[in-house]
Amino acid sequence: MRFYFANAKEIKKFSAEALSNLNLFDGEAFFGRLLCFSRGQVVPYHRHEHTDECFDVIEGEGTILIDGREMRGAPGTVLYVPAGVEHGMRADGTDQWVVRETVHERVYAGRAAKMVVRAALKRLPWIGARFR
């Protein structure tokens, strides 16, 4: 992928049943998603041991749960969550809440080896299309 360009207002979509998690871009160890919450949807408290995340509230309001605290997530709010820190989200504000999530995976030896194999496979004409 050379670059990615999108307008969140044009690609956002919501579901009454479940949080809409839209892939924006997917680099080797760096990717982005657009999280589209309808009121009442929740991402339960959890932690990632090997990923750092950054959340940017694009529109609407909800509650960000971080390290035992609750914070209001309104447009302009930016939250960085390093690996190992508990966090979650609760769409209890406006009817719709849009948050961009940017994730960096920490790369260790095993992951690095998989990345090298994947990069090599992308370059093979008969196999590469499945890995792009």
C-alpha cells in the first residue's frame, strides 16, 4: 500500500446490533480503523500486551474507560493507550459516536520472521494477490 486517503464522514456506517469496526489501512505493524458506535454499544475493559493504541474522537460523545477511570470522549479528544493498560469504551452519550483507532504492534523476533515471509510472498506473482 502506497498511501490511504478517506473521509470519515463519507465512510462511517452504523449497526444497531454491533459496533461497526471498519478497516482504514493495514501496514506491516501499523493499522487504523474507524469505530462507529450506536448508543448503548460497549467495548469491554481489556488490555493488549503487544500493541499500543491511539484513539481520536471524530464525532459524537461517549465514555472512555482507562486504567480504572472514566473520561468523556468528545470531538477533539485524543487518548494514547500503551501496551498493558486496561481500557474500554461505552457509547452512552450521543446517538452515534465515531472514533478513529490507530494501532502499532510491537514487533518481536517471531513476528518479524512472519512479516519477512509475508513480504516475500507478496512479491510472488501467482501467490502475492492474496497477501496484498
